[in-house]
Amino acid sequence: MVGRLTKLGYVLIAVGLVFVVAAGVAYLRTQEGYDSLSKFSEAQNVTLSYNEDGQLIDRGTVEGAQAIMDFLENEWGYAVVGSELDPNDPLVNTGSEYMFQMATVTFHVLNGTQTVVLTEDAEYNGESFPAGTYEVAVDGRYWTDFDRSHPLEGPARSQAWTGTAHGIVGELGVGTVTHSTLKLALALAGLFAGVGLVSMLGGGGLVWAARGSDKKDAKFVTDAVVDKELSDA
């Protein structure tokens, strides 16, 4: 029985060691991913703006940034992690920073106004639009919310939601997903390490207990032999 417990203990230690090694490898790969993400942002010079008090700003005002943050948290329902917004490290390389930057681009598009020039008179659904210049408010409309057949909305849609705007939002979205995946990988590395350490601790405990039991049994046998010899004498 003692021998079996000892063997089981060594097996648990070996299994735990495998988990710890796997955790170490996962951690190193995760850090490589974080480094790559940061270098990508550095290459593009994507940063957030803060004032001298460390407050997030947009176009020079704290109110502008607060409006975007409200849009991000309430309109999109994103749970911003405050610790990921660091005025000492304005580089956009965390999930919350990527989402804020994405919300910034989208917010300004949604609240912008586009100048549409009609070179000739147009009519749509019984409404006449004389040739001239029109200021068309995007009014919170996304790409699919415009009537592309409308003489004013159609051009305004393509002017507001340009390929550049879609591309930037897409890149920022990839950054958000990448950072979230890296956080998950880091959590798994921690889980592997925890399981490994518990397994090693449990295995070591079994070996220690088995050896202690073995010594106790040996002492018991010795004492029994001595008692028997004294009894026979």
C-alpha cells in the first residue's frame, strides 16, 4: 500500500510538472503576442490624448472624450477597464484603448455633416431637390441606415462612411479581439500553473505521508520483535 501511494505521488508530481512547463510556454507565447501588438501600434503611431492632469481628451476637451466614453459604454455596451487607459502609456495596445479609439472614429462619423452638391435638379418619392449645395447631417446613422437611392442620402452615405473609416474601424476591431484573446491565453497560463502546482503539492504530500507511514510501520515491527524477544527471554 505504501509503495502504491509513493508511486501515485510521483505520478502526480510528474503531471504537475508538465502543467507548469505548459504554463511557462503559454506565458512566453502570450508575452510575444503582447509585444507584437504594441509594435504594430507603434508602427502606426496610434495613441490616445490626455491633458496635463491625466484626463482623457478628444480634440482638446475632456467633455469630448466623456461623450465618446458614454457612447462606448452605453450605446455599445462595452465594459471599459479603467486600468487599461494609462496616461503614462498613451499607446493604443489594450482592449479598452482599441475600443475607445474605434468609438472615437465612429462617434465623429455619426455626428458629422456632409456637403452634397447636386449639379442638376432631382426628384425622389414626389419630393423635388433643386440643383445646389446641401448640408446633410449623418444624424447617428450607420452605413445601412441610409437610403442609397435618395439624391442626398446616397452621396452623404459614401462621403461619411468612407473606405478609410471602415478600414480603421476594422483594424481597431482586430486589435480589440487580439488583446482579448491574449488576456484569455494569459488566464489559461495561470490556470495551468495553478493546476500544476496543486498537483505537485498533492503528489509531494502523498510521498511524504507514505514515507512517514513506512517509517512508522518499520518502527512498529521493530518494537514488536523486541517485545517478543524480551517475552521469550
